[in-house]
Amino acid sequence: MGFMENLGIILIVSIITIVSILIILLAVEKKLKKRIKKKNRNRFYISEIKKIDKSNPKKILKSIDKIARNFFEEAFNIKKFVGYSELKKSFNRKHNIKAVEFCNLITTVLYSKEKDNNKIQRLLILLIEIVETNEIISKEEQMKTEKTNAEKIRED
């Protein structure tokens, strides 16, 4: 058998190899795009926090509340309409100390008659820290993480 007789086989093997490499590259690109999109969502929330009009404490508080609820829904799959006491319980179970502190503080500030600027400033800082440290994940990834955590608890 000469080179010319094997040319067809060589071409087929080459094409299959190239197609396989392209499929792998497309899969890697898709995963990278998902990661970038998630990071962009976190950056979006940070920019929204920084855009808050800081001239009126009531408006600041309303904006903090809205942004926090939207972020919690997207990052933790917690409905917007859940109260902060329920959020606090959920974050306690997940050992998310910053989020627990945020829930305690926003509850205090929302129900107090006077709006303490230091506490409002602390809420802004906490919310930024929460957004920076809790990457937005898909529902599938969250379910996988919760399943893994539940298995770890059973093993202990």
C-alpha cells in the first residue's frame, strides 16, 4: 500500500481530529462565557450600590433594600418577598456571617424612627462585601452544593 492508497484514511482521521478539537474548544469557550457573565452580574450589583443617591437616608435605605433583595434572589435563589428574619435563618444555616449581620442591621434600621447615617453606611459596606464574596451561581450549581453539604453533615 502506498501513500496514495492511504490518503483517504489519513484525510478522514485528520478531519475527525480537527472536529474533535473544535468541539472541545467550543465547550471550553461556553464555560468561560458563563463565568464571565456571572462575574459581570456581581459587578453590576456593585455598580448599582455605588450609584445610590446618598442625599436622603430614606431613599438610600429603600435602594439598599431593593438591591439586596434582587441580589439575594439571584445569588441564593431566595424569593424577594421573604422577610429579613427568614433570610437571617437561611444565612445562619449557610454560615454566612456578613449576610446575617446585614439582615440584623437592616431590620433595626428599617423599623427605627430615626435613620442613623452610620448604620446606613455600614449597610452599604456590608452589602458590597456580600456581593463581592458571594458569586452568583446557577440553580443547578446551588442544588449540587447543597446536596454536597447535606452529605457532609450526614457523614459527621
